[in-house]
Amino acid sequence: LRHDEQKAIALTAANERNAFLLREIHHRVKNNLQTVMSLIRLQKMPQSDKDSLLGRIASMVAVHQEMYSTDRFETVEAAAYLRKLVEEISQSYGREVEVTFSADPVHLSGDRAMQLGLLYNELVSNAFKHAWPANQKGHLDVSLTEDDEGKVELVIADDGTGIVDTGKKNMGARLITAFVAQLGGEMETVSDNGTRVTVRFPVEQQGPEEVE
């Protein structure tokens, strides 16, 4: 019994040590990414490009911050993570946009949460940049749901002017296609009295996805 008790104490200590190390790793990665963001702010480059880069890195920072602040290293609760991201994006653009956010308690692995965050950043940023004319108030509706079969649905809908198809894919559009593919999902876009983007993907990756 004494031997078993000593093993249990040693195992508990090892688990606490591992948790501390993981927490420290995510904290340092977050700090390193924030340092990169500071360097980007000092670079001479178009402000729009700078903002796009900073937004993408911020979505990665948020995953690591969520992990070490909650001590959940295997999964991330997407709702809290995405809510925080949309608030930061809204503040960065400084536009009068009312955001409605609703989400089921969806839990994703760290990798998938980061892929979703990068996709989400592109979609929400696109809405803030292109959905409404300058100085016009707008509304953005964001929802995240999970069904009984482990399928997640992300919907981002605005009441803006709709999408104008120029036949060309810019960097943001190519990234969105790549992130959807990484999630093993599919995307549908409807432009009618605004733009509604729906992305459906499995909670767990079903297999390797080829990204063009």
C-alpha cells in the first residue's frame, strides 16, 4: 500500500509538471507570435497588407492563449475563442457594426481550432472590409452549431451590398479555399440582401486533405 501510495504521489507530481511545461510552451509561443506582430507593425508596407497579416497571426495567438489560460491542452472550446476573435476584429476596423454571436459548446483539437480561427478571421475580416459602404452601419450574424453526427456548421451572414464577382481570386479568397480544405469541409456562399457564408466540417479530421 505504501508503495502504491508513493507511485500515485509521483504520478500526480509528474502530471502537474507536464501541465506546467505545456502551459509554459503555449505561453512562450503566444509571446513569440506577439513579438512577430510587433515587428510587422514596424515594417514599411501597405496598411491593408499589414492589417491582414496581423489578423491572421492574432487568430493563432488566441488559440495558444486559450489553451494555457484554461489548462485545456488537448482541446479548445471554439465558442469562447471565436467570440474573442470577432470582438478583436470589430475593434481593429472601428466600424459601426452590430454583431450577433451564438454558439454551441464545440470542442476542437488545437490544430483544428487554429485552422478554424484562420478561416474565421478571413471571413469576418472580409465582411468588415467589403460588406458595407464607408460610414454605413451594418449587422453581422455569426453562429456555430454541432449536430449529433459530429458535424460543425459555421454561418457568417451580413446585411451588406452583396458580393461582386470579378472572376479573380485574391489572396484572401485562396486562403479561405485552403483553410476549408484543411478542415475537410465544404463552403456555400449566397448573396441575396447581403452575403451568407456557410461552412460545414467534421469535428475530427477524417483523413489527409490535399490543398492546392
